[in-house]
Amino acid sequence: MNFQQLRFVVAVADTKSFTSAADLCCVTQPALSNAISQLEVEMGGKLFERTTRSVELTAFGETVMDDIRSILSAKTRLLVDSSEYLAREDRNIRIGMSPLINDDFVAALLSRIGGLEGNLNIILSEMNKADIQPALAAGDIDYGLGPGPWSKDTLASEPIYREPLLCVSDVPTGPEASANTLASISEKQILLVGDDCGLSIAVRNLFEDHQIALDAYEGKALSYSVLEKWAHLGMGIALLPASKVADISRARRLNDSTGAAISIGFHVCWKPTQAQRSSFGTIMKALQADKGVFHPDDGSTLD
């Protein structure tokens, strides 16, 4: 079975004539008839009923025709997608970025890329984590940045940095304020945003990993600033990456039961085909330079 045989079958079905189909496919009528006969033997059934006056699909032919057309359509899509991928400007790197990504990290990333060979053009789009994977699948972006983990079924991913998770409340904190622990805030309601950005899922996973019950506030904020305001109003506790906290006077570090600081990890993800691009090594070098815990106050990292 080959694509040419399938193309011949579609041509005969559309024209209802072996002679017209042969003309359409730029082959001789005997060559077309022979190719279709070979296909019928391979498939185990006749595709057409031929008389001196007409050519009609058999019941078997009617059954498989949609599949034949789908195979040819898929081939066309594959060739178009491949052509577009190989022909596109390799300098343009499109990155979908979660609103949770640290602004200082982005600034450092752009600075590093500007100093590397390749003269790359970075095109940033802010989008929720829930929208990044579909955008990668559709080819709308080349890389996604957001809180991990990512699905490993269709994507490749690598960590890029971690950031301290702060506990925001209505209680002012002084310079000597001790850190909160998950256990100490377990009796408080935890304020959350919607699941799309990935923060709420990360918070739920954090409590689950430490086997601590999460008392989630029933309402949902639309932004991190609203989440912080609600916490200042005493409505509950908000857990935010340090760079997303506007007023650190009411924020404390968050530790686990061993006293270790809790942080949230961020990853870059991409379709495996990106590795074929000449810019792949440069992009990965720039993205992974900040591995470790990223401190938004001074742009430094602490491994």
C-alpha cells in the first residue's frame, strides 16, 4: 500500500471514471487500474463496481473511503507543518510565560541572550500555565515557562530556578520575625487564585506532599495583588513566590518541619522537535543559568 494507490482511489471515486482519474493523476489508464487492483488484493476486497457505463464504490469501498481520505489529508498536513517549521525564521524564539515568572529572571534572561551568539529575537507572551501546553502543541510558541512539573508524555522539560515561597497575612513582621511552618498555618484558611496559572495546584501539592490538610478559602482571587490584599484584611493566608509579594512587611518565610525553607520550582518545557533547531543550545544555556534559589531582591542565586 502506498500514497499513490490511495490517491488513485480518491480520484476514481471523485470522477467516477478510470479514464478521467488517470488524466487527473497524469498516468495511463492501465497503470492506474493495475495500481488499484493491487491495492484491492492487499486490502482483501473490491473497491469499485465497474460497468460499461459507470463506476461506483462497493459497500466495502464506501466503508474505507473516509479512512483513505483521512490518510491523504494527514500526509498533506504533515508536509505543510514540516515545511513551515523548517522554513520559519530560526532567529525568532517565541516564549509563553506564566505570570508567576520572576521579572528579574526575565530581565537576566534577555540580557544573557543579548550577549550570546546567534542574534536571537525573543518574543514573549504572558499566558496561564493551563494555556501553555496547548500553545506548544499548536506551534504558537516554542518554549513555555511556568511552575513545574509538566507532562512528560509529550513535552521535554528542565528546571530553571526556584524561588522562596512567602506566607502573607494581616500580621506585621519585624526584622527578627521567625518563619512560619506549614503546620503552624494549617488551621488558617488558605487563599487561592484559580487553577489556570498553576500556583493553586502547586500549593495543594505542597500540603499533600507534607501530609497536611489544606483548608482552602471557598472564593478565588483573579490576581496575586488581590490575594495579598485579602490576606492583609485577615481573610486568610496567602502563599506567594517572593517576587510577587508587594508588601514584605506582612510576609514571612515558610519552612518545613525540618526548618528548611520551602520554595517553588519553575521549569522550561518544549516539544522534543525544538532540539533540532540551531538555536536550541543557546536558548537552553540562557534559560538554565539561574539554577538554584532565585532571590528577587538582588537578582542573586543561592544553590
